[in-house]
Amino acid sequence: MSRKTTRGKPMEFLLDQAKRRGSAAFTIPYDRQALADYLGVERSAMSAEIGKRKKAGRGA
């Protein structure tokens, strides 16, 4: 992963998944803890960032 921030890593992952699936709508293949572990970020911080984007209507 090229982005090194708690915000950047999940967003890069989500953009990559959307690109691979050819759709902005897809199921994330991990629960939040597994995704946080995979990305190497704290689950609570990652969840907060995803929640912010979801509330703002920008995906996740």
C-alpha cells in the first residue's frame, strides 16, 4: 500500500476493490477487525474514517 495514513490505507483498499470489481458497490471481504489488521491500522480509527466517508456520501 502506498498511502501510509489511517485515512489513506482504507480508501486505497476500497478504491482498488471497486476497480477490480468494476463497480462502486461491492461487499468488503473482511470484517472491520480483519480489514484493520490487513491494512496495519487501528480498527477504531479506521472505522471512524470509513464512517465519516459514508456519512458524507462518498462511499464505504
